[in-house]
Amino acid sequence: MPGRVALVTDSTSSLPADLIASYRIEVVPLQVVIGARSFAEASEATPETVATALRAFAPVSTSRPSPEAFARIYQAAADSGCEAVVSVHLSGEVSGTYDSARLAAASAPLPVETVDSRQVGMGAGFAVLAAAEAVAAGATAEQAAQAAAKTAAATRTYFYVDTLEHLRRGGRIGAAAALLGSALAVKPLLTVTDGRIGPLEKVRTAARALARIEELVSEAAAACVGPVDVAVQHLASAQRAESVAARLEGRLDVHQMFVSEVGAVIGAHVGPGMVAVAVAPRFALG
């Protein structure tokens, strides 16, 4: 990890491999547990692995990285000559990953700025990229962490799931639990609010749900100054995602668009058919 400030995130941030390599971001994997076996996200557990297991009704769960996993990364950063670390992670309201990073930072051999993005998926990924761009422009670790937090706070994430059942099983739906009785019979839209996944609206069809997400993303983008970054993610629903991305590119001022399958950990909680869109403003550095 050469350079003055090292960048660290976790595997749920869904960053494209080329950007991870370009910014030399260290990625700490979460674990996916299928049956009695545990797999590291990305290197061992793929979205296809999880989708197949869920369709077969196999028990699927996830677990956070240990503080020791982060401690090893922070130590490696110090050994490589880095002066500080910026460590940006998915919401502490839905995972203990941030807590593990924070615990490891407390005894790290160099200063570590930990950031709870209070986002999931590329909502957190955009915060990581904001930090990376700041570091590339010469920012200090503290300034880069502030850039990550600012971007995360302004990012809006919306997603559609075919059913709330997977979120219910994983205990990730928070306030949406109150809607289970009726929402399981419709197509739920959810969003991330205060770091938690919660209900937004209920619609009758998948087509209407996706159209409504496009409307919400357009409204969020319109409230931003200048172009926005957009990520469309899915699990086993590439055609839906590509269609949504194409329509959004036609109606938004987009700086960069990412279309990808969500990682195995998030996939385990949302289930096949999910489509999510995150929209993030771009802030001037400095």
C-alpha cells in the first residue's frame, strides 16, 4: 500500500475492480455462511452462489470481519510506510463491520480515520471513492474522511425487492417489519434512512416499482448541483438493471454510471430479483 494515506473498505461497498486497483484500496471481506460452511465474499462466495442457495432454500447468513482482520491491514499499511489510514464501511446499523474497524483502529500503529457511511452497497462505495479522490488530490486522512462522510450523507439509495422475506430472515428490515403482513403481497420499495433499511412505498407491480425508483432518483439528482454519480445494482436481474440504467442515463446529468451485480453478502439479505439505485452528488475538493 504505497502512498501517504492508505484506503480501506469492506467487500460490501461493491467497488469495481479497476477502481480498487487504481486507487490501491484494501478490501476486507465479510463472510457468507451457507449451511455449515463459511466463505469469504468475492473470492469464495459470488452473487451466483448466493442466488442459487436462496432459490434452493438453503440456510444463508452473513458475518462481519473480525477486528483482527482489520488490524492486519492497518499494520500492513504502517509497514509499507503509510502515515495514516482512512477506513470507510457499510452502515453500523446493519452490520458490526464498522465496530470491528473501530476496535482495530484503537490499537493500530498509525492514525486510522474510521467512517461509518450509514449506507449500503455502492451508497458506501461512493463514499470510499470520495475519500480516494481526495487522497489523490493531496488531502490529509482527516480531510479524506470528511469527504467520505459528506458524500455518504448526501447519497440517496433506493431499492426494489421481489419479497421482504430475505430481509426479514436476516433481521435487516427494521421498521419495515410492521408492514410484513401486507407488504409481502405487493412489491415493496425501500430506502436507507439514518443508516437503517426501511420501507418507502408499496406498489403493485415490478414495472411500477422500477419506474417509481427512476422518479425518485431523478428528484434526488435534480436537487444536486452539477452532475451526479449513479450506481444500478441487482441480484440475478441483469436485464432489469440495464434497462433502468439506460433510462436514467437518458434523463440525468451523469458523471459516471456503474451497473453491476450486488455482492454476495447484500445479496443474501435481499434475494434474487433485487434492483437498487444509489445517486451521489459530486463535491469540489478542498
